[in-house]
Amino acid sequence: MKLISNKEFGGERPLYCERNLRLENVTIHAGESALKETAAIEAVGCRFEGKYPFWCCDGFTMRDCLFTEGARAALWYSRNLLMEDTLVEAPKMFREMQDLKLRRVRIPNAAETLWGCRNVELEDVEIQKGDYLFMHSSDIRVKGLELQGNYSFQYCRNVEIRNSVLHTKDAFWETENVTVYDSEIDGEYLGWYSKNLRLVNCRIGGTQPLCYADGLVLENCTFAPDADLAFEYSAVNADIRGSVTSVKNPRSGRIVAGSYGEIILDGNIKAPGDCIIEVR
């Protein structure tokens, strides 16, 4: 493997089409597409400042690196990425990618990040300003995610999330086959229009959660006081510990909770309108 260490590059395509290359303490200054169309790249302790450095790459590992804000849209149309212990300050990262693993990565400005990606693993990742995170992505496994950002996981398929804290409104809209374990989800309008959304040992906060859902399952979950007007027009099977502020017009299924502040069943309920609502 070719080694480049303690060097600086700039301009357009300085390392274009390189193969089997290890970068140590290398800085990529302003410019475009520094490592486009590459394969088998290792980057350790490197700094990326220019736009689009890793497009159309196959097989690359990054450790202890920094992507500054100028390195926006840095990783698109690539595959087989392992990124560890890295700070990503640039927005619009990870688009149309497959087979990527992020471990101990911080992304403080994650606008429009992880779009159209497939086969993604996140472990101990911290994301802020993450609006529209994971839009139209699939086959996602997450553990230890701390997320601040709205409209996350919209239109996703086949997602498993564990031991995470998600502060995000409009999360999981029109998703299919999503399971969340042992997590906190705080944000209004959770899970609308979802199919086969399953929440296990989760705490749910925010107004009007889990409406218009089909195949919705809750196991041993708790609701915050502001999680009101829940389950409108949903087909649901829910086991809730403690109180629910209000339930409104669930379509079908069964809901069991410790108590209810209010149960609203009015003329707007949709057929079959036969949901069983019980007190434990």
C-alpha cells in the first residue's frame, strides 16, 4: 500500500483515481473532488477542507479525522466505509451510499445527512441540527445514537434502534418495519403514516404521537404528559405503563394503560372503530 504522510494538497482532483493508498496527517485544502473515483483508501489523522473529497469510492477507512464545514457533500455515491473517532462539521454528508459503519462519530451540523443510504450501522454517534436525517434510507442498525434534529428517518425501511435518545419531531413518517428498543423519543407527530412500527421499553414525548399508523405495536412503554391525542386513526396494540394524557379515535386494536386523562371517541372515528381501550 502506498503511503503519503504529512503532506498538503489543494485544487481539483489532486489524488484522483488512486488505489491502495494510506494517508497519515494529510490536509486537503480548498478545492474539489480530491479523492474521487478511488478505492482501498485509509485516512488517519487527516483534515479535509475542500468540497466533494470522496465521491464514487469503493472501500475506505477513516480514523481520527476532521471534515471542516468547507468539506460539504464529502461522501456521496460510495460504498464500504468504516469511519471511527471522527468529527464531521460539514453538512450534507453520506448520500446514496451503501455498506457504511460509523463508530464514535460526532456530526454537529448534520443537515440533510445520510440520504438514500443502504446497509448502515451507527454506534455511539452524536448528531445535532440533523433535520431530515436518513431520508429514504433502508436497512439501518443504530445503537447509542444521540440525535437533535427534526423530520428524521422519514420514508425509511427496515430499521432497528437501541439505547438511543432522539429529540426530533415528525420522526418515522411513512416508515416501514422499524423497531426501537430501550430509547427516549421526544418530539411531536411521531410515527404518522408508519407501517409496522414497534416501540419496546421506550419513553414517548410530544403531542399527537402515533397517528394514522398501521400495524403499530407498543410494549412496556411510557408516555410523557405532553404526549396527548395519541393514536388517532391508528391500528394499534399498545401496552403502556402509567398514564396517558389523552387517546383520540384509534381505528382498531387494543390499548392498555395504567390510566387515561381523557378518551375521545367521536363521530369522526374511522371504521371499524372497534379498538378496545382498557385500564390495567
